Amino acid sequence: MIPVVMYHHINSDDLPLSNSDTMMEEHLRLIAQRYTTLFPGEKSAAPSLCLTFDDAYFDFYYYVFPLLKKFNLKALLAVPTFFIRESTDLEASLRLSLTHHQIYEGENYKTFAPFCTYTELREMIQSGHVTVASHSMHHRNLAEAGVDLKEEIFGSKIVLEEKLGYRVESFVLPYGKYNDAVVALAREHYPYVFRIGNAINPSWEGIGGLIYRIKGDGLKTPGTLFSPIKRLGFWFKMIVKWIKS
Ligand SMILES: [Zn+2]
């Protein structure tokens, strides 16, 4: 069984999509005590988890990456390529200063570099603690009419691979939205395609070709996700989804 957890921000004003840095530290400390963390496709006999962080905000590099090193953990970072700059000289405090809404306003992604840069992505990959997924190019709802699926799904992979010199095997669906055409194209180019959905996965094949992710944002306590009742819920949902698929 492979539980995969999904997170977004650290210390953001967008509370449903964020945890505080102290909550994340205690949460990751617990994970390190109880689980082996895996990159997509890896197997382990020990109780294991796959940690995924969406959107490649600079707060991941600033808060989470040092914790991954401290606790010797691995995580998958989902990168929307359009928003990523090569490098920046801006102060961390400025890059962290935007609200969630401001990050996506106008050209703020250029002016304030609120996302990880390619230089930072390379450093994190080199460390062995981070691997990257494509999270499309423009972070659009891919199920909507008029979206260039080839550019979003395959074009983003080409960009990442050229910039990082690295094979990208995972795709994370923006907003968890998809239709049959989206899934078919994503599966053609990536062995691992992730959605949202609070279920665990029987294997890296996922359920119906998609890997489900449990929501890890807005934690109430560091151990919230690991309570027996929560775990039972994730199992139950897996079984329901499995039967339907
Ligand atoms: Zn996203």
C-alpha cells in the first residue's frame, strides 16, 4: 500500500492550502520516526509514504528543503514551468512577502520570484532529497475547453528535462482536474500521474491509472493524518474507488 500526501504552502495567508513552519517541522519529525519516504516508483518493505508538494513555491525551498535534509526525508515537488525563473538575487523576505493571491497577479511571478528557481531546483535534486514532477506549464484546469494539452502535459516535460538535465517521470494534475483525453496523454508521457482524493493506493499503478493523494494542508496536529480513524477512511475510499474503476 502506498499512501501519498499532498501539501502546498508553508506560512501562507491561504490557510486551507498551508501549514505553519513549526507544524510542518513536527509533522515531518513524526514521519521520519514512523515511515520511510519514497520517490515515485520506489518500493520498501518498511511502512512508507510519498510526500508531494504542489506549485514549487519558494516557501518549499526556504522552509521544507532544510527539514527534508534535517530528517533525511524525500519529497516530490510539482513544478508549473511557466512561473519558474532561472535564478534571482532577491532577498528571501521579499520573495516570501506575497499573499497567495498576489503570487498569481500580473507579472509578480517575475518581479518577486515567489517560486523556486531552476538554480534552486537543481540544488534540491542534487541533494537526493527532492525529485520533480511536471505540474503543467500554466497551471490551468486541463479539463476545460481550449487548453493546449500537448503543450501543458508534454511541453512542460521537455522544458523541465532541458533545464534540469533530468528525466521527469511524474505529472501532477493541476487542481486535480482531468478528463479521459487528459489522462490518456499524461499516461502516454509519464509512468506516474497524480490526482487529489484522500485515498491510498494499492501500488504505484494507482487506481484506474491515477495515483491518489491525501490532503496534508491545514494540519490540526502533527499526527492528524495518522490517527486510526483517518487511516480507516483512506482505506475505505481506496476500496470504493478500486471497485468503481
Ligand atoms: Zn497546483
